[in-house]
Amino acid sequence: MRRFGSAALALLMTTAAPAAMAAGQSDAPVGTETPRQDDAGAPGVDPMGDDIEEVVITGGPLRGAVPGDIKPELTLNPADIRAYGVGSLAELLTELEPQTRSGRGRDGGAPVLLLSGRRISSFGEIRDIPPEAIERVEILPEEAALKLGYRADQRVVNIVLRRRFRSITAELDGTVATAGGRDGQDVELSMLRLNPDGRVNLDVEYERDSSLLESERDIIQDPANSRTDGEYRTLQPDRQSLTANAVLSRTIGKVAATANLRMEQSWSDSLLGLPIAGGTDPLRRSSDSNTLHGGISLNGDISPKWRWSATGNWDRVESRTLTDRDTGLTDWARSISNVASVDALVNGAVADLPAGAISTSLRVAGRTSGLTSESRRDGLFADTDIGRDSGSVRANLDLPIASRSKAVLSALGNLSLNANGEVEQLSDFGTLVTYGYGANWSPIDGVRLIASFTEEEGAPSAQQLGNPRVETPNVRVFDFVRGETVDINRIDGGNPGLGADNRSVMKLGANLRPFDADLTLNVDYTKSTIRNPIASFPTATAEIEAAFPDRFVRDGDGQLIQIDNRPVNFERSEREQIRWGLNFSAPISSPLARAAMEAAQARRAERAAAREASEGQPDREGARPGAGERPGGPRFGGGRGPGRGGFGGRGGGAAGGRFQFGIYHTIALTDRVEIRDGLPALDLLNGSATGSRGGSPRHQVELRTGVVRDGIGVRLNADWQSATRVSGGTTGGETLRFDDFATVNLRLFANLGPQFKFVRDNRWLTGTRLVVSVDNLFDNRLKVTDASGATPLSYQPALLDPVGRTVRISVRKLFF
């Protein structure tokens, strides 16, 4: 293991410079091709261990591309995807999160996901797809979502699969915390079949993580509290989950139909400390949930210029919670949520202008949801039954103004304007209206500028309104008013008094490709103003308690004993930021890969010559002129996508390696919250906080880099944020400093497929990948200190990050 780690780290250091030098080199000469079968008879395995998909380049749009004039900011080809060393599409999207996050939407900026330019019913359709089955991944800006009937507050990620692929994948993971006390296991079995008529995907996964006690992290207990004992309080509960997911997709006539069924059962158990009355039996909480999801999507074409799609989803979630109380009773809560939705979209070109076609989309959606909950607390029974029905109509319009290729106002470059609007009717909130407009301008090649403006109204979710009331005893918090750590009773659940919010968002963005290389630069300025924002109850600072005195309960001595943590509406919030990012990718040549390709070509030529001699006629496949030329253009081995991608479009599937580097820097200019009218605003950049980990950092940096060569690779992910502080306010309470904080994750992986001689001698190793990953490599934890330099008990590093550094070993076997 030490030799493997040293070799991988040395590889990262020594190949960065050659990678940059190789940026202008192709991985394989045009016209070469990789055979569909090697001497051992393993079909569809290329020198890098991936299934090979032949790609024919034509002059039209790429297969599976997103329609419209907004081009991808980044494109990943098979070599790029392979360099991440991940085991599923879900893991790949986690790695790409800095590139795909928008930061503008109410759902945290998660992207819109497409499959070959078409809509899907839900993430469950594609989450378990192995990366070997992916031909390319495209990341587009938020404005591309408008053409698909979505709001302009999410980026678009388009996944294009190979035409044919088949595999059975088995993966076994083991995780352990280096400080002890916590371990986990993960077993997954998956099957995928792809062909031009559709796909079948089955996946079963079991996960378990053991509990972690405070005594296993040497937590300092409050000497004044006799109930605190680290052996009877869990930092992390014992968790288990079992998931089964099935996807069936078929082409029925001219309609692509997909059905998805997902079932998940999860359990968790935790200890909450000793009861007030004393005793050796700790208070416990047990929770379990059952989730059932069904989805269907239909996609078709009305004409060459018009597409339609329809999706439907149904989700049922049943959850139960049992909580021991000091009184000797057991509280319980149970809730059942049912949500069903249908969504239909038609989009295409309505008319042709000199600068291009006017494109539009019309989307109609309906949704019904219901939440029933019941609970017993201190022997008192309560129940809730709420429901909501909604319907919406949304229209988008894209108007081309100038075009270089069509010689229309070519001095302006390429310019288009867009507008969108939505009306939504809710049974319990009335009518909500959303509208927006923007421009997409490319004054010269390699430069694209985007501006967009959105006004949106949004209602709280059924869970935010009606989740059952749950009380958790012995929750450790820091009381900023008295400057002490206390154990309180925390109330969670829904708040039926929540109101709708209203968002105004402006974005100005630029995407640059300054050189003829796989290098992109993105710069975005975003300003968001939310009136009546809905938020989880913030940290119990003196400012928050002054604004919500009814949410805090103190005893006769003034000690804090209870906090009502249910969500609230603030008066107003405003955030302004600049985010820039740079992405670079370059191929790395490899003698091993080239030698393997030459050997494969030689074997192919020998077989062609043998067939020609036996049949007495030229072999079309082995003797065609040009070795790789087709009527549609040149052919590349290894499933390489044509054209140049933002993350390495030059490389083919037979590449020896790949170097990648990406960095994103977010600069917060303004982050303010007005809690209630007439109260001072909270400046989260200068002494105020709404979260438990301090205020908002002024700077955040995300680094993603890695290198792979001949199947052996290393990935390094690092995140850093600047220091913050939380002031005691005008009441003279305690002021805390939250130091700057950085985490580094390292992953080493080895795909054994490229090691040809070794694999030929051990055929059972074909398709095997070994991974050793270390999360929080330097075991870093957030440091919090008061004015004297001491750390409050509730902010002990092991409380903020109980697990610390973890090591995961994964063995993955792909059966082609």
C-alpha cells in the first residue's frame, strides 16, 4: 500500500509538466482504430479498460446534444471521465459539483439532468449507470434550462451514453475512521444493458455505518451536568439502508419510454444521554423510513424541429421516530407523505428569422401532495393532515438577433434575447407568478457573455408546514447571551404559519476560451434579494433571541433550557457574490497504450489477411483505404466524442492518460438578513450568523485536480474558506472566532485493464479497479475560540466533525 501511494503521488508531481507540454498532442493519430476483440476474446475492451464505441463524425449536431445556440461550458469525453476514477454516474456528479452548482435556485443549485438531450423523470433513472457506459458529459449554463421549460436558476448537465454497452458490476467498500470508533460497509451489485432500442438497469445496494460515542472522541463533559456521560451519548448514530433500483427503457414506435422503480429502507439508532432522574439506562432514539418511488418519462419528435416529452412521478415516504423521555414515557411520531406529479413539454422552432429560428417551449405541470402525521408527546396525542394541489403553465421564447455564420449584423457577433414566464396556482396559497428575461451574446469566437434577470414567488413545502413535532432532549448548544454551553430540549417539525417568499435574481456571466487549448475561464456575478425568505431556525445568538423571544425558554436562574427549532420567515435577505473558475485538461502520452494499440492493429491485420487468403477476395474491413475513413468523416477508436471539449476534447478512448485541473473561487460581497421589520439587519460577513458553524465566509476556494496514466491515477480535492466571527451583540454576550478551515481529500485508484501482460496472465482481473481514498487527509477540524482563546464545550472540534479522517478501500469488478 505504501509503495502504491508513493508511486501515485510521484505520478501526480512528475506528470503535471509533461501534461502541459502535451496539451497540443493527440492521444492517437487520426485514422487508427481499436479492435472490438483482443486475442483473448474479451469483446469491447480498449487499452484503457473501457468498452469501445465507434463514433462517426458528421457535419451535423453531435448525437444527443442539447438543442439551441447555447454551447457547453465544459465537455468531458471518455478519457476525462475515466480520470475521475469513480464507480457510478452519481459519484461523477459529486466530483463535478463545483462545476455544476448554480447557487441561484431555491434547491441549492442542483443541475437539470438530461439524457442524450432529453428529459428524464428523476435522478433515479441514471444514478447507477457506470462511467464506462458514458460517451460524454456536457455542462451548460443556466440559460440553457430555459429552452427545456425550466427556470434560469439551474445549470444543465447532459449525459450521452454509448449506443451499445453491457456489464455486470460488483463493488465492495470498507470505511474506517483513523481515530477509531466508526466503520462502515457498502455492498452493491448492478447490471446494465444498452442498445439502440433502449436500456435495462438493475441495482441493489446495502450500506451500514456504526455508531460513534462521545467517549470514543474524549469529549470534555460539563462537570455541572450529572447527566452527561460520553458512554451514553452518540456523536453519530448507527445507520443502515437497503436500496433497490430498476430502470427499463424501450423505444415504442417513435417514442422513447422509460420506467423507474426505486425502493429504500433505512434505520438509525442513537443515544441521548442519561435521564434526569439518574440510572444506567440511557435515553434512546430510533428512527426508520420507507421510501417508494415510481417514475415514467416519454420523449418523441413531432417534426425535425419540434420535440415533446412527458414525465410522471410518484413518491411515498413513511417515517417513524421513537424517543425516550426523562419521565419514563416514550414519545413517538409517524408521518406519511405522498406526492404525485405530471409534466408535459413541447419545444421547437416557430419561425425562421435571418439570424436563425425563433425557438419556444410550453410546459404544463400538475402536482398533488398530502402529508399526514400523528404523534404522542408526554402522553398527549396530536395529528395533522394537510394537502396541496397545484397546476402551472410556463412559456419560454428565444429570439435570435445577430449571427456571424448567417452574416446578419455580423459585427455584433452572435446575439439572442430570451424571455420566460410562469403562472402557478396552489390550492392553499393562491397564485404565484414567475418571470424572467436575458441575453446571450458571443461578440467573438471563444467569448460568451450572458445576462439574466428573474422574479420568482415560492411557497413553503408540505414538510415545512406539517412535519410532526419532535422533541430531542439533551441537545448541546452554546448560549451566546450567557457565554456558556448548555444541554437543552430542542423542538423540530413543521410550522403551519409559514408564508410564501419572493426572489429577485440577477446574473452576469462570461465564459472564455482564451487559447486554442482545453482551457476555459468562467466569471459570474450574482445578486439575489429574497423577501420573506423561508429558513431553518438560525443559531441561537443574542440577536436571534431578541428577534424571536417566544422560541426560547429559560428557567428561573436564566439558564437556557429549550429552543423551538422549527422553520421561520425572515423579513428580507440579500446576497451578492462573484465566482470565477478555471478548468484545464491535457492528454498524457503513454508508450504502453501506443504499444498495445500497435499490437492490436497488427493482430487485426493478420486476421484480415487470413480471411482474405481463405476467401480469395479482399477483406472490406481490413483492407479499406485510409484505415479509418468513412463517408461521414474520420473515425476515432475508443468512443471518442468529436470536436474539442472544454475538459479535453482532443483525447480519444485509447489515451494513455489525462491531467486535469480545476479551481473555483467565490467572493462574497454582501450577505445580509433582516429578521423582522424595525430590528437591525444581520451582517453575516461581519459578526452575525444563521448557521452553527459561524458567519458567512468572505472567500471560498474549491480545487479539483488529478492525473491518470495507464489506468493508475490520483485525485486531489481541496476546499478552503476564510475565517468568520459571531459577535455577542449589544447585550454584551460572548463573541466567538471561527478560524479559516480547509479539508483535503485524496483518492488513489488503479484500473487493472491497461496492465495487459499482467491481466492476460490473470484473466479474472479484467475489469477490476482498486481504490484507496482518504477523506480529510490532514484530520483538520474547525477551531472555535472565545475572547480568552478557550474553546467552548459545545464547539469542541470532535463535536463539529466527529468522524475526522476516514480511509476507504474499494474493490470494483466490471463483468463485460
